[in-house]
Amino acid sequence: MNIFKAYDVRGIYPQEINEKLAYLIGRATAQFLKAKKIAVGRDIRKSSPQLFKHLVRGINQEGVNVYDLGLITTPMLYFASGKLDVEGAIMITASHNPAQYNGMKFCRKKAIPIGAESGLQEIEKMVLENNFNNNSVQKGKIVSYDIKEEYFNYFSSFLKIHNQLFNLSIDPANAMGILELEFYQRFPQNFKVQTIYANLDGKFPHHEANPLKTETLHDLQKEVIKNKSDLGIAYDGDADRVGFVDEKGEIIPMDAITALVAKIILEKNPHAKILYDLRSSMAVKEIIEENGGQAIECRVGHAFIKKQMREEKAIFAGELSGHYYFQENYNAEATPLVISYLFNLMSKTKKTISQLVDAYHRYYHTGEINNKVKNKDKVLKTLEKKYSTGKISFLDGIKVSFWKQPQGQRWWFNVRPSNTEPILRLNLEADNKDLMERKKKEILKIVTQ
């Protein structure tokens, strides 16, 4: 079934995901979790109320009670999964996808993800078989619960800035990040906030809610310059990812934020373990280590990262796509914490965000380049053979590093396959621009042949 992805369920409504499937998914998830209670939240998409109604009907049919969390962000759902007496939680959202899409994200108690390798395939199998027992189970109940007050009370405690007023421009893209604006409203003495596209609209009329696509940040960049803002902030569709623009209107690389947040976290947690995804600049690893942390590379994908955080007892992880994971939110995303730590660092150092990011700009990174290929495995084998003299890792696709070469000759690349498409994704970095450009052409020639 095409709607079951590696980390979630997602498809076009109603052709691919619809009320009937939502009902079956509700029954299957309730059975899989052996649940008594499940929390359910939803985003602003036009199809979300109907999907919610039938998902909950399926859960209740299994005799399982539902906490109706209403309209919330995905980080709020993860928070609720730890705070409430539930066996799991489901967020109805298609994240950054356009308005015609919808989907669901699943987790166990304390935000432990349910992905393809941790239960989602079993749920899919149950949905396909549709062998549910309709006998005399006492139906579950629905209880409304507003988690937002607890969420903001908790995360507001991490902001530590005094006698400073920051001017902000924020673009929630008509999506669920609008709910996160309450965080700033709690600190009128510290934040002067100006917003664009801050009315909830499931059609997302202005642009896709996806800060990873830099073209979606153009309006925010203009706002930052016009308002002379200290920082621009953009949320994705369900507010579990966040992007930033500096006071000069320049887009900040998302892995640079990992490095900055790590820096302030390590002041109070010396020698702590911090994960960074394998696409990140070498500068991230270096900054973590320079500030006394243990930098540990991880593969891409929230389910894998959260699992590794638990195994390694890491307190923070950053992903190149703008996901930032915190021990304080059960190893899940918590956008108010990213915001708090950035402003704590700016306040403490009395530096602008661009001055802080300068420490990150050490090398030359291609960014992620996607290429359609006919035979992904063949390309990966060719790369392994050609670059066999480098340090090779198969943590996620293939990563080959020549970083121990003399300065001026240091470079690495990672090529990893998409889970759902005939695509290979290339990330490459070198310690000088000329080498980066040459190696990029060299690798792309192999990938696209």
C-alpha cells in the first residue's frame, strides 16, 4: 500500500488516504499497541476533521479510549504522549506536503516512534487483511484534552534572557506553527514579533510550509530586512521542523543551528553525547568537540535518530532537514527549545546570530542534490569500488571520507537511496571551493551515468 512510508502514512486525499482507511488504521493501531488509551491530534488541513472522526471511530471500536487533543503541533503531540496516561499517540498531518495530501504520524508512549521497522509494517498488514472482530467489545470513549498550557509552561522555563528585547519576523505559512506563537507572547518584555501568513488556512495559499525549500523563505527574508529583525523564523506544516534567517536576510544552514544549540547545551552538560546526521558539515562535529561534547554521527530519519538517542543516552540531536531532538521532550522535536537555546546564546554572548554562525562557516558543502537513477544498487557498488582507498561507512547508503588528507585535499561524500523513489541523494563537502566543485562533478558523473 503506497501510503505506508518508512516513518509515517501519507497520501493524496481522498484517492490514496480516506475515511475507510482511517477507520481501519485506527482499529489496527489500537490492536497493535494493545492499548487502553491513545492520544490523537490533527492539523488544519480540510480533510483532517473527517479523517479524525473515522480514525477515532476505529480506535473506539476496539474498546480503546481516545484523548482528543484537537488542533496541535506534532511536538505538542509528542509532549502529550509522555505526559498523559496513554500507550500511544497519532498525529493527523501530512507535514510539509501540499494541501491535497494528508497522513498520520504514530508513536508509542514517551514519543517512541512507530516506523516501518518498528511496527508500521504490522499495522499495514492488519489494514490490508481487514480481519477485525466486530463482536461485543465495549466501545471506547472520547475525552477532550488541551495539552497546550502544560506544553508552554514547561518549555517557557528554558528561556534565560534578561533585559534584552529581540525583534523577530516569523512565517508559520498558514500552518500549525501559528499555535507555537504563544511561546513568544509569554515574553512581551523580550520579543517584539511581526508575522506573515499567520492565519490558519488548510489550503496554504501563500507557499508550501517547508523551510527546507529555500524558495519558501524569500518572503521571510524580505520581512527580516524590512523590519530590521534580529532573527527570522519559519515553521513547516506541523511545526516539528524550523528554519532560520539571520539579521542580514541570509538563510542559516540547518546544521549550523545544531552546532549553536550544542554549544549552549554543553555549558551545563559537559561531555554530553550529541548526535548529528551524517550529511552535516564537519564543522558541526568540530564545534561539538571544541565545546567538550561527544559528537556521534547518526543516520537520517527521526525513527533512527530517536532510537540511537535512547541507546547512546544522548541529550540532543540535530538533522540537516531542520529537525532538532531533545531529551527534554522524550528525544523528540521541541521547537520552543531550539528557540530558547538560540536566544540564550545570543543573550549570553551579546552577538548577532550571523556572528555566531560565522564559526560554522569553515568548509564548502554542496547541500543535498537529488538524482533519478535506474539502478541504485549498481551506482552504490561503483562508488564503493572507485573510492575504496577512503574511509567507508554504510551507516546510511555509502559515505566515503578523505578528511585525513593534507589540508587543501580534505573531502567527503555521502550517497544514500530514497526509501520511496528511484532517487539517490548526494551530499559532499570539501575544505576548499575548487575541490568541492571538482569532486561534485566527479561523483555526479558516476551517479547519473
